[in-house]
Amino acid sequence: MSSAPDVTIRRALLSDEAAVMSLGDVYSGRDYLFALYSDLVQDPDTYPVVAVVNNVVVGFYLTEPFDGGVTVIKRAGRVAESYRGRGVFHLMEAELERHTAHERSQVMYEAVARTDKVDHLIDRFLSKGYRPVYRKGIMNKLLKPSNYGRQGNNTHLTLDLKEMSRQDLSLMFHAENDEPRLFPQKRLFNFYLGYRLMDENIPSILCKGGGAFYSATKNDVRTDGCEPYHKPNGNVQSQNGSSHIRTIDNRSSSADSNMKAKINDVKRIAMVTFYRFLPTRTGYLYFLDVYATPEAVTSRDYLQSHLQRHLFTARRHFPKTNGILCVAHDLHIPKDLISSSLAQLGICEDLEGQEDFQVLYEKNDIKR
Ligand SMILES: CC(C)(COP(=O)(O)OP(=O)(O)OC[C@H]1O[C@@H](n2cnc3c(N)ncnc32)[C@H](O)[C@@H]1OP(=O)(O)O)[C@@H](O)C(=O)NCCC(=O)NCCS
């Protein structure tokens, strides 16, 4: 290790953008900072820092709060290649930790994500007080306009998919906090970010360029003695999956029964897939995060319909550009199932040198 340079750590400014970008794409084509730099740096809730040596920016790192401010995550860290291994990252990390401890009194948890690329750092994470809270499989596939012909169009979906509203997601979070079916860790974790199932996180999830699709279970047999599933529009889903119109009782159109129907609706979700897309310097990134009940994993229809819908969305927004599809999935959803379903839609090519899993770490001993 060469001797530590004379480094200043200060808050990153919008005017540092070109200098930070000149540090390059540090995530093999998946660097989201190009798209998010100005938003992240101007967000009053984030704390972005740069490392400066002789007036030259040589590093960048950031903390961003979630969960209504009780969690901060460190992300987008990078150091200029010629300055690596000389303690620059440590200095930025120490400043972020100082800021969290002294300027964010409401923070209870500090989080950081890593991939299997840095398995050798596990002891470092543990010795700093982090514990692993969620491990997910990941895969990265190349999206090329030349493959779009294989994907058909959106009208050929085998399942009825719906776009999730903020109210749906809120109801889903509440149901899952009571009894997790889709989110076993009571967390969402993709895009290197971990979210507790809290309403405060919804604007960051269902946002410009981000959203979710869901599909209800095809199995309509209830074991809890409740009525069969009533779609909010008054249709009754029959056991074979077809629907017929039932007479709508006036009372059932009240706000209360509408809400009950919506709660019932979210409790019957078998698969939900979140997306976020961002332009990059060379194309675009499409992050896809899959959650499913065991039933939805045994039937290929769910995944096939969801993937088709996402590819349609990607194609609509980036019709002529190459992209990277970054899929995150719970470990009970087999990688092979995702890979083969994507292959059927013409998406076969892997991003070179990709990772297999990502882990969310968290610690709660914030030294004040
Ligand atoms: C990771 C990186 C920022 C390290 O920068 P650096 O200035 O060489 O780091 P330092 O000299 O301060 O020391 C390296 C430290 O970084 C740690 N480190 C390396 N990769 C890390 C990662 N992904 N997450 C957290 N810490 C990491 C090392 O364990 C080492 O700490 P230790 O001495 O306590 O073991 C740099 O290699 C880089 O820019 N890599 C590409 C981007 C990247 O992988 N970022 C991941 C962090 S979000």
C-alpha cells in the first residue's frame, strides 16, 4: 500500500458531477450514478461526499435514508483507480459514519449491500457490527432490440396482471407485516437497496421509472371458511379460474366493502414483480425484483406473464437501445426457472463476469 495522500472529504456538489463521472462506470455497465447523480446530490435527505486530493475529485460515497429515516444505507462508493488501496475509501466511510451518528439522531439502523464478488470481505462486515439480514439470487441478462420479435405483444399474456397502485402496495405491506407470504424477510431488497415494508418507502418504490405488477392466485379454493374471492368490480372468480358476473348488492358497493375486497385482493397475490429502469451512458438498466408464493413458483404461467410484461415495458421505453436486465429473486425461486423463462422470450445472453447473489447487511449499534 502506498502512503495515504493528503485527502479532504467534503459534501459533494452538483458542480462535482463531471469529476465524479470521470471516475468511470464501476459496476460493469450497471452504474446507476450517471442517471441519479443530480437527484441524489440535491436531495436534502442524502449525504453525498467526495474525496479531493490537490483539488481533484478522487472518490465518492453516499448515505441515503429509508424507512421513514430510521435506516440509512451506504451506496455508490468508488475511488479513482490510481488512488485505490491508500485508505481513501476508509476516510469517506468514516465521514459518512460520523455524519449518521451525529447528524441523524433518528437513525437506528445502518445498512450496506454486497455481492458474492466480495465474499472475502465477510469478516470485515461482521467485525464492523453488520449482520446479514437478506440474501437473494441475482442475474444479469443483455437486452437487445433484435430479440424483441420473440416476445410477442402484451395482449398474449396468459394471466391477468395489474399495475400496483400506492394503495395496493400499502395494503400489501400491512398484510405481509401481519403474515408474510411473499416477503419472507418482511423486506424488499433489490437495486442494492433494502426496504422495510413501510408506507414511507412507497414513493421511492412506485416512482418515475419504477413500479410493480401483480397477479392473483389461480387457485380459488378457500380453506378458511371465507367467501370466494370477489374481484372489486363485482365479478366472482370461480374455481376453474373463469369469472362470471354476480348481482351487485347495493350495500357491497359501500366504501367499507370496497376496502374489504381490496384487502382480500392483496391477500391473494401470488406473484409481485417490482421494476425500476434508468438510462446509462451506453444504454439502460432494467431492475426486476421477483416475489412469489410457492404455488406461483410451481406454475410457469406466473413468471412467464410477468417477464413478458416487463420486457414489453422495457421495449416501450427503450425501443432501440441495448440494455441490461438485472433480476433479483428469492432463493426459493429457482435461477433455472427464471433463466429458461427468459430464454423462451429470446433473452439468453448473460452479462460477462456477473455475480450470483447479493446480501443486505445491517447494524443497529450506531456509535453516537
Ligand atoms: C471498493 C473501493 C471503493 C475501495 O477503495 P480504496 O480507496 O481502495 O479503499 P481503501 O484503501 O480505503 O481500503 C480498502 C477497503 O475497502 C474495503 N472494501 C473493498 N470493497 C468493498 C465493498 N464492496 N464494500 C465495502 N468495503 C469494501 C476493503 O475491505 C478495505 O477495507 P479494510 O482495509 O478495512 O479491509 C474501490 O476499490 C472501488 O472504487 N471499487 C469499485 C467500486 C466498488 O466496488 N464499490 C463498492 C463499495 S459501494
